[in-house]
Amino acid sequence: MEDRIILTKDGYKKLKKELEKLKTVERKKIAKMLEEARSHGDFRENAEYDVAKDKQAHIETRILQLEKLLKEAEIHDESNNEHGVVCVGSLVTIKNKKTGEECVYKLVGHGEADPSSGSISIASPVGKALLGKRVGETVNVETPSGKTQISILGVRS
């Protein structure tokens, strides 16, 4: 599974939209920044030009990453998810046995994970431990802070 790039339909659309914005909006902004910086003359001591070139390099790198990711990705059909089983696209309610803390995560492909917004990768330690499990099961997860036991309270597709 680690060799495959799996995305949800929503994740694919989101990354496609980001790519389009980078290509159409952000590239134009950078071109204007470079034009403005060039008008100031000497490039050797032109911090504005250096900043614009750095931003341009960052945008072009991200464009290449997204193009590769979208080209190689497999789109997971969530309609095939088995009811009550944790898989790509599932919303999973879990409880940390030690702290009692409850969280809801959406399991997504590696390229669309954003833990700050509640989306975790199926390749992450928690994601790997949850895949294929059912409500009521408890899993052991090796996290950076040590071993943790997590109970699965709910699974929605």
C-alpha cells in the first residue's frame, strides 16, 4: 500500500483546484513581482528580486509535485466502503484509553492529509492501526509520544 498513492474524490478535487490556482493566479502574481523588482535595476543588491525568485521556485516545485501526485494517484471509490469498517474516506470517532480524549478523524490518502483540520493519512501510525478495524475494537498505536491504546467508537463513510 505504501507504493500506491490513494486519494479520496474530494482530495483529488482539492489538489486539482490548488494546481489550477498555482498555474493561473500565482504564476501571474510572481511575474508581476519579478517585473517590478527588475525595474529597480541592479540585481546584486535587490532583495525584492531575490524574494520573488524564491517564491517562483517554491510555486514551480509545488506545481511539479501536484502534477506528479495527480497523475499517479488512485481515486478511492468510497461507495465501495464496507459499512462499519474503517477505510479510506471513513470518518472515525476514537477515544484515547489513557487520556479519555475523543477525536473524529477522516482517513485520507497521504497527499491530502491535514491533521490540523482532522484529516489523517492512512500511512500515519494511527491511520495504519485503524484501517480495516470495526466499531468496538481497540488498537495499539506506536506514536512519537509512546504506545497508545485507542478505542473505535464510530465509523461513518
